[in-house]
Amino acid sequence: MLYSLYQAWTDTMTPFRRTGRAALAMRDRSHTLQVISETWPVLRSMYALIDVTANARITHHRPPFDIGTVTVGNREVAVREEVVMGLPFGDLLHFAKDDVETPQPKMLVVAPLSGHFATLLRSTVQQLSADHDVYITDWTNARDVPLEDGAFGFDDYIDYIIAFLEHLGPRSHLFAVCQPCVPALAAVAIMAEDRNPAQPRTMTLMGGPIDTRIAPTAVNRLAMGKPISWFEEKLISRVPWRYPGGGRRVYPGFLQLTAFMAMNPDRHASQHRLLYQLLADGSDSEAWKIRDFYEEYFAVLDLTAEFYLETVDRVFQRALLARGLLEYRGRLVKPAAIHRTALLTVEGERDDICAVGQTSIAHELCSSLRPHLKRHHLQPGVGHYGLFAGSKWEKQIYPQVRNLVLAMS
């Protein structure tokens, strides 16, 4: 019912947004309208309002990565995207570079499956690609996966990570951001116990909820505040039949986006007011930075109901991995089985999603690792997103990742 109401609202608003975008397109094609709008502040303000209203919309299609080139050494090298392994709920996407003289270490980036597409890590991938041969888990919007492709739960997520690492082969590296830190650590533990030759040489875990009992954040308290039956009853909907995944039970991406925005409503409101003012003042280049961010932020994907509910239960409510109780297909997950994979944990001082201590607990769980295979980096002055995007990521955090990979390659 909830998804149907959302879809009805979206359908109702679509003609108004199309009309607004048509008005903006007419202005852009008409030299006369452009001159008048630049001369008359009232008209410029009107177009600014139309722009903000028409473009502030939720979409359900993955934006492009648009990584055309990266700097390798002192040269610009072309990058092309290729799907090297396609599975129903996600592809293994390779950012291939042909003009590289020395082979680079392979890096699997495990992107969050928490309501946004993997393109949220665009700047992360671009930075990593300077020194690594980068692959990423490109998760599929669950509403686009037909029912005949079956379910996708927490254990399936671990299966995908193992399958992707096996495709990369021995001596690869793993890099997980936020939510996937738990299944990524579980996957490496399973591979270590099985003596899988494809177990990675390094594992970087960034801002992940490995033990949500430590300094609980608003996200943790929300997950703990209701029984799992409440989440299933109130937040799970069926995909409308117009989509390929019609009838599939999902946690809708628009609900996750609403939850994220509710954490900082004043900031998002002020950013849209600033966007309007910049457009009204003719400061288009500054306005486009905000608009580009929100075009990415408002692109959402649905999660399968089973994956969402199992994650809330196993990771956020019961913290099973941290308590030594997490099972994978009937097997107990044993991080102590990891002997060869060097571990780097990264936390942000101001992270209000995964607090300091929730990720670094991984060092205690990986008790068989020798001291020289363990590193931790606490980044001052950054929140959650500053861990993998922005100047501090590029200048202070990324060197930690690069140096560990270099040491273990």
C-alpha cells in the first residue's frame, strides 16, 4: 500500500515537473528569454524557483559513473567500464585501463546496499584508480529484478562478495564502506577458514557497524527502538506490477532516503534555499555543485525485504558478528580464522552514522592476525561521508589505504 501511495503521488507530480523542465528548456533555447531573465531579477527568481521545483525529485535509475580518465603517475589514462560478471542482484563492474605499463593490484570495492547506487562512491573509485585496478559491486535496484530470480538475503550478499573475489583471483584486495563491513568481514573469514586461494591480501573497513552496541548513534537507536516485526509490518511494501520486479517485497529506497534526510532536515532545507538563491543570483557554477550532489542523492534503489530485515536483525539489533554468534548458511563465522589478510580500519571523529569504536572492534575479532598486519586510522574532523569523499579522504585517508596495499602486494 505504501509503495502504491508513493507511486500515485509521483505520477500526480510528473506533469507539473515536466512542464517546469519544458519552461527551462524553452528559456535555454531562446536568446531573447535568456537576455530578459538576466536583466529582470524577478524573472530570474521565477526561473530559479521553477528549476528547484522541477529538479528536486526522486529517481530510480543508476546515474553514470562518468570516470573518463584518471591520473596514473604523471599521465592521464582513459578508463572504460565493463561488466565482467553479471548476477541478478548485482554486477561486478571493472574500471579498465588499457594504457598502464605496470600491472596494478586488483581492488574490490564493496559498495553499500542501503538505498543508494554504487555511484555514490564515484570519487572514491576515481581516487583508488590512480594506483589500483578497481572493481566495484554494482548493486541492482530490487524493483527491477523479476520474482523468478528468487530471493536475496544477507547470506546471498556474502556469496556475491566471495564470488567476486574469486573472479579477481589470488592477491587481490578488498575495500568496504559502511554497511557492507559486516558481510565483507564475514566473507573473508569464511574464505580463510576454507583456505580459499582468493582470500584478499588486505581488507579495508571504513565506518562500518561491526558492533552497534558501542556509542550508539541515532541510526542504531532507531534500529533498536522497535521489534523486527514492526519493521516488517510498517516498512516493507510490494513493488507495483508496472516494474520488472512487480510483486517483490522490498524496503523502498524512498523510505531510506527519507530516513537519511530526517537526520539533518535543517541542513537539506538550507541547501535547497541556497540553491534557489544561487540560481536567482546567476551563480550557476556554484548552484550546479549543489544540484549535482542532490541528483545523486535522490537516485535511490529498493532493497529486497529479506536482505533489509536480516541486516537490521543480525547487524543492528543483535550485533551477532561482534558477539561471536553470526552464522552463514548454518556455519559459525570465525574472524579468528583470518591469518593472512592485513586489516585496516578507518573511522571518522564526527561520524554520526557509525560512531568511533564500532569499526575498530574488528581488530579484536581478528585475534589471529599478527600486530604488523593490523592498522587503524582515526580521521579528525570528518563525518561519515568525509571518510570516502573530499579533501581529507584524498590527502590523509587514501594514503593509508595505498600504503597498506603496497606493503602487502
